[in-house]
Amino acid sequence: KMGPNKLCFCLSELNKNPVEGFSAGLIDDDDIYKWEVVIIGPQDTLFEGGFFKAYLTFPYDYPLRPPKMKFITEIWHPNVAKNGDVCISILHEPGEDKFGYEKPEERWLPIHTVETIMISVISMLADPNSDSPANVDAAKEWREDPNGEFKKKVARCVRKSQEMAYD
């Protein structure tokens, strides 16, 4: 079976050659399909200094279909739903977008890896896309007053994430 072997290989590669900006491991050693990742808030962004924990849940037919990603640490961002679900193009099922927002090549492709997902998420933190937001309130604040209410809420999330990281 492709899924488990491919995921074991990914994980051991990441542990051998860590990628800057995030760490990854299994939530439970007996389940290769559920990963815990911690993203370090990128420098020179409002998220700098934060430790944002998320779960990646892989489908059994990975890499034909994308994993789902959900932040466990509270995060205020246009592309993260209030329940933590991450909404970015490369995590969307492959093929045509019935709403016509995304080109097929922007969506999931089996060549994507945990690394490319994380790099996309880190760049999403640095550069939110407020066109098709998962959190409409965050998107509105980001557009209208990024250094006001938006910045305040993000700073609160960063502080909370730091406290949680050392618990």
C-alpha cells in the first residue's frame, strides 16, 4: 500500500533533514495517518514568535488526495476557519474548481509533500489571501485595518501560543 509507506518515508526524511519554520511528528506512534505539526510564526510578520500547533490528517489514498489540516492553537487569520480548519488551494481536492476561483494546478497534486504544504501555510501566514476567506471577520479586519483590531487579535493568539508551548 502506498499511503503508509510513503508517510513513514516522509516523516523519517523530515526528521533527518528538518525544514526551517516547522516541526512534525506523529500524534500517536501507532497511527501514521495523523500528524502533529508546529509552525513557528514567520519572522517580520504579525505571527512572529508564535508556536502554532496543527493536526494533519492524511487520507488512506495519500498522495492521491490531500490531507486535512486543522490548527489546534487558536489563530486569527483570513484563511483559517474559526474552528481551526486551514483553507488554502493546495489542500483542496484535485481537479476543477466548480466555483472557478482556482486553476487545477493550484490545487492538490500528488507531487505535493508535507514540506510543500508547510511552506504554503507559512507563506499564507506571512501574506493572507482575503479574496475567498475562511474567516470573514478576520479578512475584513485584515483589509480595513491590519494594524488595528486584526493586529491585536493576532498578538493575543501569539501570546497564548507561547504560554501553551511551555506548558
